[in-house]
Amino acid sequence: MLYYIFQYLDKAFDVPGAGVFQYITFRSALAFIMSLLIATIYGKKIINFLRNQQVGETVRELGLEGQTQKAGTPTMGGIIIILATLIPVFLLAKLNNIYVILLIITTLWMGTIGFIDDYIKIFKKDKQGLKGIFKVIGQVGLGVIVGSVLYFSPEVTVRKDTLGERVKIENNSNPTKLEEKSTATTIPFLKNNEFDYAEVLSFMGDDYKNYAWLIFIPMVILIITAVSNGANLTDGIDGLAAGTSAISVLTLGLFTFVSGNIIFSDYLNIMYIPNSGEMTIYVSAFVGALVGFLWYNAYPASVFMGDTGSLTIGGIIAVIAISIRKELLIPVLCGIFLAENLSVMIQVSYFKYTKKKYGEGRRVFLMSPLHHHYQKKGYHESKIVTRFWIVGILLAIFSLVSLKLR
């Protein structure tokens, strides 16, 4: 809204300073500050409201140190993250941008699924919350929407030519050649690192690219489901999910900025994605919201994000990565999420296998997800969180290195 107001003031009345709102960097900085202030100032009011409504965490007895003290701590704190993200976005971003629209839909969609899950746990006294099948249906539904829009929308294009070629094409008055629909993505750390999902169907004949959606949309569904579940599993101790997510999202913000900037993308020789730079405002607001939420979620936590927050975080990270064609970098950038996911899968699979073979279930980890394994080993949760953050920072740096290490 503010973007459109200042754009009108700049064009109609030439108001001094109004033109600064056209710059993504300015609006991104403003979005970060605004979301951080909203999360920290109004977060306390939301926490008090949740406490008054007796929206407290029900703690299962798992034999972990300090676990019983967490009982009754307000949950559903993901509402803070959602509000602190969306308010600056509505004020500062171009709301007709297809990527911003997708991120808003993702936030509200996954936030609703998480809210229903938390509501059932708290007010229906059902510790299992929303049945897993319904969560998966919700994640698949979002994947279908996001995948379909990215594949079919004429506003979603890429440019893979060099800056010199663009100048030649523009001078020949044929700018339409500059942009094209594509299901190409980026394989990190490899030379000539573009891969087109459509190539998987090359055996179907000359018109195989017409059926690329058969590969692309299921891939989007898989990524959204995997990352949102990974974020959900990571949210087990104070500050872990919010801190590691903030690191990952900030890194994605840098990728978003360079991918949407014609000069930087050309210099770094990466895929230029027109209009994607506007997502930087959304990313900045999201990072500010996560950092502001961490103010209250750091040990000892005054509030938990619940599934309202964790599912939303995972969904947003997945959609950003897919939009800028960096989804194959997620296993590195979101390595913490991957480790948490794998620890659960390994634990459950090995337990079932050994129970069937020996009649008694055995475990690889003392407890899963992975952070609980270290708690069982006697590490204090604040030390676990700090070390996971350090690993997250290293993974983020390694991901950024992929821009040139090919």
C-alpha cells in the first residue's frame, strides 16, 4: 500500500524522497525493521493474550531434563511470525507480483493447517492433533497450487542469455526473445549446472516438453512436504527452529536478490528470473519476524511457535527456493532440517526392522529427532541450539559459495 501511495506521489506531485520506494533495497531494509518491531513490541501482547486464553503447551513425558517446566508455556506463537511478516509485506511490496502472491498464499495456507493442528491439541485435548493424512493433503494441495502457477503462469519466466546478447536482441527490437517459459533449475557446485525437469521425459518424442508438468508439479509437492515436515520436527527445543530458519531464509534472501537483478545475475553467471527480486521484501520481513520471535523463544522460552509457525516456516522456505530455481540446494542450506528428518526415518525404520527380525525393537539414536538424542546424552538444550546454529551458519556459507564454486 505504501509503495503505491509513494509511487503516486512521486509521479503526480514529484514529492522529494518519494521515489526512494522504487528501490528494493530500501523497501527490504524497511520491511526488516518494521517486522522486527512488530514481533518484539506486539509479540508480548500476543503472548499475554495466549496465556489468558490458556493456550498452553501440553508436554508429553519423555524423560528429558527441564521438560516439565515447559508445561503451560503459551504455544501458537507462530501467529506472531505470520502477522509480523504479512503486515510489512502488505505495506511495502508490490502486491500484484506473482511471487509475492504465492508467498502470501503459502503463509496463510500453511498457517491455517498449523493453527488447526494446534487448536485440536489444545482445546480438543488430543495430543496427536490434526491427523497426519490431513496434513499431507494440505501440503499436497499447496504443492499443486504453487507448481501449477509456476508452470502455467505467463508471468513466471527465466532468462538464460548473457547481458551482451540481451543488448543485441533489444537493439533489434525483439525483446520477447529475452524471456521464456522453462522448467530448468540449478544443480549446485557443478559446471554447466542447469537441469531441465522436462529432459526426464525426452523419451516421449519431440513434444516431450509439453508434458514437463508431470515431473515439475510432483517435484514441487515433494519439496514443500519435505521441508515443512523438516521444520516441524526441528521445532523441539527453545530457539532451534526459529534460529536455524532465520539463517536459511537470510541466505535465500541473498540468492533472491541476485537472481532478480539483471546485473548481478550476469556477473555471477546465474539464471536471471524477472520480477523475482520483489521477493526480497518478503524475505526481509520474514527474517525480521523470525528474529523478533526469537526474542521470546530463546531459552527459557516465553512462547512456542507450535505447528502454526513451524509448518509455515517450512512452506515459505520451500516456495522461495523453488521460485528462484535453487530447490536442489535445500539439502545443503537446510541441512539441519534434513538431519532431523533422516534421524526420525532411520530410527523408525530400524526399530520396525529389528522388532520384526529379533522380536525386540532396537534404536540407532537415544531418541529422535536428533536434538533429543543430544539431550539424552546430557547436553543442555541451549548448548545444543547454539551448536546447531553454528552448523547452520557453516551450511549457509557453503551454500553461498555455490554461486562461484562450479
